[in-house]
Amino acid sequence: MCTSLTLKTKDGHNIFGRTMDFAIQFNESVNIIPRNFVWSTEVDKKERKSKYATIGMAVVINNHPVLADGMNEKGLICATLYFPGFSQFEEKTVNNKENVPSYDFVFWVLSQFENLNQVKKALKNMSIVNKTLSILNFAPPLHWILTDRSGKSIVVEKTSRGLEIFDNPVGVMTNSPNFQWHLSNLRQYIGLRPKQFENAMWGDLELAAFSQGSGTFGLPGDFTPPSRFVRAAYLKNNIADTDNEIKGINGVFHILSNCEVPKGVVLKSDDLSDYTFYTSAMCSESGNYYYHTYENRQISVINLYNEDLDSNDIKEFPNIKKEFLNKIN
């Protein structure tokens, strides 16, 4: 479970935000991976060198960053979302292709490419391999949303139909089912609007709406992926006061707060609680990575460009999980 969206501010800043919803935390933290960082995947052991420095939420396993989301120094952004029941990866490496396990897709993209056009071209020669992630003990079923400084967005899915790249006209993504289904499902909500409905006469009875918000009647409020997709798409399409980066970030966090899952309200079959353990947002132009955790609602921000991007080591910024209160008296 996750919700993600893009947002362009009036002054041209391109922002991406996402919730991370899962039943298990992994001691994740914000990390900056420098240029020229040497790494390899578990499927081919081939050494790769990062062209671009990257900031993102990650778990670092034996000096290998596994990114859930992130942004590189060129403003390319990528995030992974759960895609159970639909993802289908290759069981073996494919000759003459770039073979990457699903959990390394985000870092592979961000470490190698500047923009969406480069990613689209590279995906023609790329194979996503079914490989177990050690901290999960299974291969995570995933799909991905990407954006860059153009403000455009794409979704990448590997299913039984092959590796597909979709232009994302609404700039929103959640989980299963597939992306095209979500776009078609939006047609059911064509009547939603911010404005109040006008009074209507039924016979001799004049009907007036209860208070405000009648135009949003029917907006789904549950936590299923289709409902969160509709909710995020509607809110993004109508949110106001997004003049600059700070106001845009504020807007993204407000939208995502409508999709965040509190502990205990969504239980899996094993009674573990799926909940939003962090929410993040990032700006392509400024290099700012913003986030708050479930335990600490204060927004923290880390800037990619304030660090040495030619360092030899990954730099970790441990997540702040203690609530900070602004005590007035």
C-alpha cells in the first residue's frame, strides 16, 4: 500500500510526494549516495558506477542501498510501489540485456539517467529479474512511478504482458490493479467538483445540500488502492495555493494526509497492521528531500546539494521518530 503524486507549482517547481505504507519497518533512513559509487546487483554481480549523486529513503545492506524512493542531482525522481497479483518478473537473467532485480530498480534509474527520455530508451534493453530481497525473504512485487524537471510522469510495470511504460496524464499512482485500470476507473467520478450543488425542486419540495462539500459526495474514503488513487487525483486536480516550493510541499503533504493509513485500521490476514510509517516529498529543482514519520509529524528537510557529492561514502541521516512539539507556554 502506497500513494504517490506529482505537483507543479505556479512558479515552475516540480514536486513529487508519496506515502510508504507497509506492515514492517526496516530501520530505513534518508541517505545520500555519491557520484562514482561502485555497486553491483545480486543477479549478475556486474559492477556499476553511479553517474549521478542521489538522495532518498533507503535501507543500506552491506553498503548496498535499497531505495524506496529518491531523486538524483539532475532532478530525476523515482519511487517504488507495491503491485501484488500483477507483477511478473523474469526468473533468470536475459542475455544481452541489463538485468536488475526489482528492488534495485530505483537506484539503477537514479544512478544512471538524467531524465524520462533517457529512462524510456534504456528500458528497451532492460530486464527486471525475480530475486529475493534478504530483509523480506521474498522478491517484492513492485511497479514504479517516475518524474523529472519537465513535470511529466511515467509508470513502469512488468506483468505477463511484458515490460510496459505508460505516460501518466494525472501524475498519480497507488497499488494494484494495473495503471490503465486506474485511469479507466476515474470515469466513474466525473461528477466530482469543489463547488456546492445548487438547490433542486422535487415536486413542491426544494432540496438544499447539507452544509458544504456536496460537490464531493461520492469521493471514496476507504484505503483500497483504487479509492486512494481517485482521492489523490481529485485532490491534486483541485488543490489551491501552490504558488511556490514551500506552498507546493504543504499542498502535497495535505493531499497525502488524506491517504495516510493509521495503525490498526487496515489489518492483513496475519493481523499485522499496514500503516503509513513515513511520508516524503521532494523538489526536482531545489534538491530538497522532505519527510515526516508516523511518530514525528514535524517535517524534516535535507538538501542534496549541501553535501559533498564526490564523497567516497554513503551519508546517512537517521530518521527522527520522536515527536517534536512546539511548546508555546
